[in-house]
Amino acid sequence: MKVRKLTETKQVKVKDIDFEIRFISRKIWRSIPSRLASCFSVFGSGNDNLQEKMSGANKEDVKEASIELQDVYTELVKYGVLSHSGIVDEEDKEIPASKDDDGNLGSETIDLYDLNGLLVPLASEILAFNTLSDGDKKN
């Protein structure tokens, strides 16, 4: 059986920016799938029109689910990104990733990703990397 190690990383490209992502601590990871499921249950499932699904949902539930979903994406990025390259300012100077006191991605960098439409696609990459494939589950 081939095992995955918590120290594994992966290089991904999102919107022409390179990121190094990692496994999220299992302690933090344990709540992510259920929180996502809870959010998506408010929006419904399937390929139906999202606007139609949301029109039948309680507006307060939709608001709370949207906020929670944004929080989950933020946590995935905070704990799942090690570094980036290719983000430059108006003077073409590389903008380094900020870190918090625990060595996780800092809020300034997370805000930068969010402002530039990187948060959701990056969170999706991290989610996929942290989830076992069907083949891995069988082993």
C-alpha cells in the first residue's frame, strides 16, 4: 500500500500564478468536509439553475451558508498554501506571501488572493489535494 505523507507538497498554477500547496493538519481538516456539505445543502444539488434553487431557500440560510463557505475557503487557503510566485505589484516587484505567528499564510496575503479572484480556485486545488481519490481509498 502506497501511503501519503503529511509533508507532501504540490505545485499548482492558478491564473498564471504558481503556488506550493500542502496537506492541512488533520485536526483542522476534520471539520472541512462537513462544513462544506452543510453549506451546499442550503444551495441544493445537481445541475439545476442556481438562481431557481436559491429562490426557494430561506434568504437568511443562504446568507449564513455563503458566509460559512467563504470562511471554509479562507481556512483552506490559510492552512494549505506554503508559498506563491508570480504576484507582482504595479512596479513589477514580487509580492511575497505574508505569514502569521504560527507560520501559516497571513491575512494580508489571503485578502490579496480574495481581491484578485484567486481564493476560490486555489481553495478548490487544496481541497482536491487533501482528499483521497477513489483509487487511494481502495488501497
